[in-house]
Amino acid sequence: MADRDEWIVSRLALQLGRDVVDAPGVEDSLQRVADGVPAATGFDACSVTLVDRTRYRTAVSSHSYVTRADELQYELDEGPCVDAAQDQEHYTVRDVAHDVRWPRWGPQAAELGIGSLLAVRVPVDRQVVGAINLYGTEKRDFDLDDLAAAYLVAGQVGLALASALRIEHLRTAVESRTVIGQAQGIVMQRYGLDAETAWRSMTRVSQHRNVKVREVSELIVRDRELPGLAETAE
């Protein structure tokens, strides 16, 4: 890669890193990435596709016309970003209108003003969660520098999503501990039990009903009593 291209990619990495760190939430982070990519890479537009099993959605995009181009792929179940999320790590489309791999999607995308596309899958913790889509309004031959920039964007999107997932898991864990502690206190106060006996009573109901202790705790906090305690409490 030429020195100039290395500088451009390095600058893009710095910019995207700041976007991911400074944004207040994951949607804002992804939107900043999508908005910043065109000017930094020479592509005309960018979108981020997320997938949950077989359901696709465009989380963010830099322009409304590429959101529609993405939606056509989901509706037709055909297109490079759908395939990138399922099949290969990346797809390059030099001429959208005449690419035989996607005979239905390509001509309709061309009518929206799409000329070319580079799609790269986005992995998070070794699982594919979607793809980034870099759109051009003209036909375009892609080189290794384009791929390097695209993979860099995909990596930053993956970083933003991974951070969001870890924060959500931490928040869930904290909330679980809080509601379980509240429930244990309610059981202790209402039935005159010590902490250990209250906990054993809660876990016994959890096992009997085959549900998590948190679910039992939520019922206790809501109803101010432990279901089945009369039969199980010591």
C-alpha cells in the first residue's frame, strides 16, 4: 500500500476510534461511523446492516437512498450485504446494474442511483452480526486499499457493538443482583427468616418451578410474598 494510502487509512482509524469512544450510545456511535466514512474513504454512502438469525435491518445509514437499497436486499433475500452476512467475508460489486449474481436486486438498486458496492461482514466475538455496506454512485473497480478501508470500518463497527453488548450484560447483572437482594429482604421481613433461610426458600421455589431466581425475585418484589412459601419454608 502506498504511503499516501497508508496515511488515509491511519487517519480513518483515528477518526472512527474517536467516533466510537465519544458517542453517548451504540446507535450514535454507529451513526457517526456511517456519516464519517464517505468523506474519509471516497465512497459516496455507507450503511450498517444488522442480522438476528434471518432478520435483517439497517441500523444506520449516511443517506436515505442506501437505506432503501438495503431494504430491497432484505425484501428480495438477495444482494451483497445479505450474502456477506451469511456466506463470504466480503463482496465487491463493480457494476450493480449488470452483476449476474443478483439479477433482481441489481437493476432496482441502480434505479436508486447505486453504481457500485463493497460489503464486508461484521463479526462480534466470533459471531457474524451483520455487514457494512460502502456504496458508490458510479461504476468502480475496487483495489486492496478499498478493502483495507472497508475492513477497518467493519472492525470499528464490531468494536462499537461488542462494547454495547458488554455494557448491556453488565447492566443486566447489576439489575439482577439488585432485585434479588430486594426480594430476599422482603422474604426475611415478612416471614421472620434469617438471610440464609430466606435464600434457601427462594432457590427451592426457583428449582420447583424450573425458573431463574431472578424471575422468582421479580414476583416477590411485585406481590410482596414468595409463591409456595407455606409449603417450602423452614
